Amino acid sequence: MLVGAGVCHLVPKQGIAGRRISESFCAAPGLDIVITYFTILPLVIGPLIDGWIGLLGGIAGQVIGMSTWEAIHEMIHRDATRGPRIVKVINRKVGRLRNFTATWITAIVTPVFWMIRVAELVVYPPLTWLVRLPPYKHAEWVNVSRQKFDGLVGHDLIWCLYCDWMTGVWSLATEMLRNVESFWCPIRFASGKKCENCAIDFPDINGGWVDANASMADVAATLDRMYTSEGDHPWFGHRVRLTVKGEELETLEATAR
């Protein structure tokens, strides 16, 4: 873990080529390699070497390596550690033990997010070819940049980078699922509360899906109206549709003038 962290620190110091390589590690697909190295490989290599003991050893190596890196990074940036910090504020709010315990509990779901990321790379792409769901530039979603924030060091930096990565992975997965839901199942849920709760992540619930009391004829008509035989098939509120509508409006206004 520490060797990998050291490489990440040294690469950008190797001139223009090093900076380019470092930048490639901050966004997919390069970031996928880095994340897999630090989060998943220890959980795979450990058991291969020594079963359950190897798994525990891999986890221990991750925890010790990360904690050691945090301590070293904070020692190097003493001025930042003396100033205002996220960890200081949260520790005052809930207590140091509760805060650290809670942050490490969130680490348990790392493999889950990694599997979601694998699904984005393996499961969704065939859908763009088979039924023409819109493709995405993964690097625009799955990337990290909080390391550039001034004063973010040690404990705060590593956990903010973790959240940085998770947020991008989750947002891309949600975007992909919007396309899946609207393409195959544009029907509002019978539960009004569920519609209210899910509308934040699935805007088409209030932007085109048929009512739960409607008929299958209404569903078929909605699908026929929203999707053509040509081009991609994005969810109803997708920016491509909005851009097209905007361009059509501009054309109409120009014609009127």
C-alpha cells in the first residue's frame, strides 16, 4: 500500500510525461486501475496466498498502510493540520471515536461500489449497441479532483477522495439506470411516496411516465412517442433531448423573426 502511494506521489514529479500519466490516473479508465490496486487486489491476493488468514492480512495491510500514509502526509503538511480541518469539526460534533468508527464503516461498501463500476464497464455497453441506449464518456463522471483543494491533507484528503470516487460511480450508474427504466418500464409506481422519493434520481417519474392507473395502450403510446427507429434512446429528460428541443425552439424563433 505504501509503495503504491509513493509511486502516486512520485509520478507527477517526473516532468511533463509524469504529469500526464498522473492526470490519467485521476480519471477513468486509469483511475479504475488505481482503485482496483488499493481496494480490491489485497482482498483477492490475500486469500489466494493463505485463505481466510490471507484475507484478514490483506485488510490489515490496507488499514495499516492507509493510517501510516495519513500520519506521514500530515507530518509533511503540519501547517495545514494546525489550521481548520473537516476532521476537527466533526470530532467536536460527534466525538473522535464515533467519527473514526463511522468513517471506517463506510469503507465496508467499497467492494460494492467497485462491482457497480464493473457493471458500468461490462453490462451497460452492450445495451448501447443492442437497443441504442446512449453511451457515456466515463471520465466525465468517474474522476477525482479534491486532491487539488488547498489545505486538504491526510485523513481529510483520503476520505474526501473516497467520496469523490464513489459519487462519480454512483451518479453514472444512476444515469444509466434512468435510460433502462424509461426505455423498458415508463410506468409510475402505485406508491405515491415511492414516486416522491425516487423522482429526484428518476425525473421521468414526473416527466413522462404514465400513471399507475393507466392502460397498457397508454404505455405503448408513450414508448412510441418518445422513441424513434433512428438515433439513440435516452431517458426522456436527457440533455440530448433538451438540446434538440432548444435548437428547434431557436430555429422557430429565427424563422418568426
